[in-house]
Amino acid sequence: MPGTTTALRQDAFLAELLAWHAVRTPDKPAVIHPDGDRMESAGRPAYASVSYGELATRVNACAAALEAHGIRRGTRTALLVTPGVDLLTLVFALMHVGAVPVVVDPGMGLGRMLDCIHRVGVQAFIGVPSAHILRRLRPRAFAGVRSLIKVGRGNGTALEELTALGASLPQSPPLESGPEDLALIGYTTGSTGPAKPVEITVGMLLGMAYGVEEGHFTTDMTSTLVTLPLMGVFDLAAGRTAVVPKMNMGRVGAADPALLTDAIQRFHVNAMFASPALLGPLSAHLAQSRARVPSLRLIVSGGAPVSPELMAALRAVLPDEARVFSTYGSTEALPMALLESREARAWPADGPAAGLGVCVGRPAPGTSVRVIGISDGPVPRWIPGLGVATGEMGEIVVSGRAVSPRYFQSPRADSEHKIQDGERRWHRTGDVGWIDGEGRIWFCGRKSHRVRASDGDLHTVRCEGVFNTHPEVKRTALVGFGPPDEQRPVLCVELAPGADSRQWPRIEGELRELGANNPVTKAISDFLPHPAFPVDIRHNAKIRRELLAGWAEDRLTGSRRPTAADRALRTVPLLGWAYLAAWPLLPWDHGALTTLWWLDAFLSVVVHAAQIPSALSAEQELATGRKPWATAALTMLFGATWWRTGHRKTKGASR
């Protein structure tokens, strides 16, 4: 059983554990990673291997070089490095000297990412050459940086040069740290508000590692496929071989399942942690190609709920003894709850269809979970009666070793999300759910996503489960607009691949009947088809409901239709094109008119074309479903004037 024979020592912190494994098994492969862009004769990517002894030597040298650059205990260090062996080396080197890595997900968008780096006040910056170009272009975000290190290809200090420098310097063992010391700062995704800096202490990081080990792994699992860098850190602390596949970890939904399968088969991978957005294509590829992965005995999924259909699809292509887990957690607390596929199939299968929500399992080892009454204000202290009765809906709260005690220099966020209970501190997840009589946790949606209608709150996941059973529906999203407590609920519907959009009137009628027959959803009367929901970049699964809400409001009320001022503004580029077309009639001996024509040509052709990438990005956020070619054509015709006004309205409505 998991947790009885795990390889993770509980008497050392992570940097010490790497050194311990290097002494015990110096020749064992620590990281197997793509060897640049080199390919083998069969057209497969070539891989290189780094042993535990080699990795520990690199980490020690890198740590000495970091200290020479002024990066020491407590130095907040931004890392913008491509995931792989270099990133893992740098993370362990920073832990070695007691520095604090600042982990920001590029998937949140460039502007948000730079704002996060600025708000946390980074003191050192380690990045690839392109990241240093960004630093020069946006210096405000890096205003407090005192130490700069460039790694990767290009001019400057590569990681090889950094470790070579450290090898010539005096080296010391990993700096000892206490459980309350700050290990790293991670940011929430910001999917339901501004991204928040989360303090991950040494004790919390160990609690996360032990929770993962106790809940999933046994010592006979010796290799893992890494699709999330933090899990690679845990794997190395446990002494496993971390296999980094050929993929972009910033866009997991775009990973090639054939390359993943090749890495699993070639290196006899036993386990992997991945988003449902990656596991769906992988299971489909394994089924279609009939490829076998007999070594793969554990899959752990997180980032979004795992549907029963995906669990069944994975079970069909994995060995019979393999286990498939869905993990419930967040940046502030991971893992919070675990659910294994066999146990899930034995539980109420019709829960989502009945409007019960999604079962996310039972609390993870070392974690306590409760439910409190829903409120939007701070709850400073735990008082009698704060928790609700078993089976009652409320906000999910969690405490335990793997739970962050606070946000970094964010007292307001602490007051909104932390509850003091004597020596214990509870974290308010912002998730709505309930716990049944057998201790199972049911997730019903984000508190901030609930639709506050006049006859009561509607919870997204709880309602959507009723409609997602329709065979021609891929997924649905409940959104609302209007003043609080009087919001108008709207169900946005994304049809399944192959469904005929011309059949929407029939499908809508069937969805109405489903909703009317369930007391949870009977208040929903507006149904809108949408071509493709806007989702987060990282997991390619979390629906950006604030954008859908603006889209739905516009469809139903015309709130984003251009005003008279907008229409007047849009006539300006049209007049410009008319002036260009009139060139045969112009008196070319008139210098001012000729200069004006060339200036007009530059603005209408060059500037409008340069605005196309921004327009495509804005269209994705506006969630209109317009084809890229149409967006490009409208931008060439009108420039930025046709989309910027609508973009401002949507942003304002979502705050």
C-alpha cells in the first residue's frame, strides 16, 4: 500500500536528501532529459542522462557560484529558465544556500507575470537570454535586482560556466533550515482574481512531498515522467529517476502524446503527474495506436477535476494493477484530497448528473478538511458554530503540514483567506462544497463563480454536471451578470466534436428539459452555444468564466455594441483607406498631400499589420469565437479601433 514503504526520509530537508541519495547511489540516473534538438536515426528525440553523483556535484558548484554572485540565505530570486535539468539544478542550488526562489507561471500572461515579479520585490534574477531581453525592455519589474545571472544558449554566463566558477570556489554542505523558514514563493494562477504570492515554508514543502509520497508511491516505483517541475523536485528528493519528456511544460495541452509514449516506453517509466488536458490526448493515442506501457503503474492528475470518462479511458489502456488518482489541491495546499479510480467507480456514479457536484475523494494524509458557512468577508478566528453540519453546503477549509501559513507581505490576503484556531491555522480555499456521511468531499465550484440569483445561489460545477451528461455536449459553463443577488444565470454550451451546430434548437430544448427536471438547475432559462471556451494556458482546462460572462451579457443585451463615439472613431481608418485609393486623383506636385499619402500608407498598412498579434490575443480573451483570418482582416481594415473598446468593457465587467 502507498505510504508504507516510501523512499523519502523524514529527518532531512530537500537539499539534504539530494546529497544523501548522491552518496548512497551516485551512479543511478537522476535526470533523463532531451539532448537539445538532437534526433536519433529513427526520428526520435535524443536524450541525455545525469547521475545523482553528477547532479549533486553540479548543485554544490552552482551553489558556491550563486554565493559568489551575492545570492545567499533569504535572497528572493526570480527564475525564468526552461523546465529541465538546468532548472532542477538551480532550484536545489538555491535551496542549498537558503535563497528563496520566486516561481511565477508564464502561462498567466506577460503583464501579470511581470507584475508578480515586481510586487514580490525580487533581489536576484536568473534567466535565459530572452528573459534578460525582457528585463531590459521592462526594467520596472526588476527594479530591486542586485544579482543577474544568464543561463542557456547565447552570450553571457551559461549554467556550465556558472558551475565551472563554483567548482573553483570553496564549497559547503547545504545550509540547515527550520520548518518555519521560507523555502520559496509561489503564485496562484489568478484565475479568480489577482495572483497572490504564497509563502511555502521548509516545513510546508516537506509536508507536500510527504503527502505525495504517502498518498501514492511505493519504493518499487523508481522512475517518473515529469510534466510539472515541482514534482521533479519531489522525485529527486525521493531518489527516483526524473524523466523530462520533449514538451513545452508551459502549454501542456499541446504536448505530443506520441513523444510522451516514446519516453515512457524507452525509460520504463513507473509513474507520472499530469493535467487532464495532457492525459486526455495521451489516453486517446494509446487506445488508437494500441501502444503498450506495461511499466506505467501510477498516474496522478491535478489542476482540474478528472472526469469519470477520462478515468475509464486511462484504465482501459493501462496495466490492470495500475492506479489512477485525481488530486485536489491548490498553490496554498497540495495535496488536499485524493481519489483513486477504482474507489471512484464504487462511489455514486450519478453524483454529477444529480447535481451533487464532483467527488474529489477523502483528505490527503496529514490534512484536515472542514466546511464553513459561505461568506465574502474575513473570518479572523475559529468560533463555535462556524463549521456546518455534515451534508451541508459551504466553503471548504483545510489545515495541515502541507498548508501555507500565510501570503508573502499580503496582510489583506491573509485576513481574507486565513482563520486562526489557537495554534492551528485554517486556509479558506474559496471552493464551495460539502462532506458526506462517509467523509468524502464533494466540490461544487468556486465561491467567486457562484451566480447570486434572486431566488438563491447557483454553484457552477454542481449545475454543470446536470447538463454535461448530454451526449452532444462537450462541456458547459454557468455564468451570471447583473447586480449581486439579482444576477441573471446563463448556461454557455460547447458542443462535442462532430455535433451538428445546426441541431442547436433541438439540443437546447433537451438541455432545458434536463434543467427543469432538477431542483438545482430549474432557475436557468438562458442557454447559449459557444464555439470554444476560453481556458487557462497552463492546464488548458480552467474556464475563464469572467470572459464568458461578458460575452453572454453582450449576446443577450447588446452591451458591447459600438456606441456612436465608437462608430465615429472607426470612420477614421476608413477615411484613410479612401485617401489611399484616391492616389490617381492626387496632385503629386503638391508636397504636403504627397507626404500625407505616404504617412497614411504607413499607418494603414504597416501599423495595422503590426496590431494583428494584439488583436488575436484580445479576441481570445473576448471569447467571441471569431476565426483568426476574420480578426486579421478586421484589424487591417480598422486597426485597433474595432476591438479595444469592447476589450475595455469586458475587463471592467470582470473586476
